[in-house]
Amino acid sequence: MTLQQQQPQSSLTRRRLMMGLPLAGAAVLGVGFWKMLAGMQSGSFNPHDVNAPVLNRPVPDFTLPDQAPGQGFATQDLKALTKPVLVNFFASWCIPCLAEMPTLVALKDDLELWGVAYKDRPENAANFLKHSGNPFTRLGSDRDGRVGIEWGISGVPETFLIGPGGIIRWHTATPLDVDTIRQTLVPLLAKLKTP
């Protein structure tokens, strides 16, 4: 067999390989999608469950300027805490943020809340809080979204429970509701208050 006879055979194999790679990739994606759907049906997959590697770590370094009608805050303010605080990232353009606002307003008498207006115009965020209610005792503006990146958020609303000393104790990437507060947040707050 000559070299010329061997070359078409190797290019044919290479061509088959190049044609087979997209098919193999599509098959892998299909299997992954099928497993995700099966997990959602059985209840073992929660699309809102976010892997939060920041849990039980100090808050990142950041500084937020004031967002009317409140006073901004920084890393040092959270590290100086002696009691838990809920930090909520929100935006005026976010429909789920509007939906969770009554829950936050109801919660403000039981737990201090600090807000971060994420990628929002200051005047829009101020109007949003004026019309929906303002549950926040401190309020900062993250207009360019850089602080959100430092915190690892994927969108809004996202909420973090910050324990004494500025340690992130809990995180959710879904709007807060009464069930989440009752079933998750209240027991966690009780643990944080227990010596």
C-alpha cells in the first residue's frame, strides 16, 4: 500500500470525527437537560438554588455611596455589627423586587435591613422606595454593579444574612416570602442569638 492510498483513509476518519463531535456534544447536553427536568419533576432540583461559596466567610471589601433617602455603607460597617442584619440587593426595574417589598416592610420591625440599589438610577430607586415602602435603615447605590460582582450575585433580588462581625450566614437568590422567613430565616436567627 502506498502513501497516497493511506492519506484518503486518514482524512476520511478525521472528517467523520469532526462530524461526530457536534453530535456527541448535543447528546451530552440532551442528557443533562433530561436529568434536570427529571430532577425538577421529582423535586430534587431547584433552579433557584444558588451555590453560594461565600457562606460563613467575611463580607467582601466594598464601599457604597448614599442612595436617597438613606445612608450608604461599607465593609467596615458590616464588620462592626453586633447583631444580624439582612442585606437586600434590589432594583426599581425588577418585578420580583416589587413583589417582595411588602414582605421586607413587614420584616423591618423584627430584623434590621440594609438595601443596595443594584444597577439603578438613583432617582428611579428613590421613587421605587417612595411608592413601595422603604424597609431599609441603611441604603447604598451600586450603580455600575461592581459591588454586586464582589458579592457574587447573579441578579436581583438577592438577600444575604450578615452575622456579627460581618460574616455571611445565609443567602438566597429568590424573592423573600413568608414561608422562607418562617422556615429558614427565623430558625437561623435563633441559632445566631444562641451563645
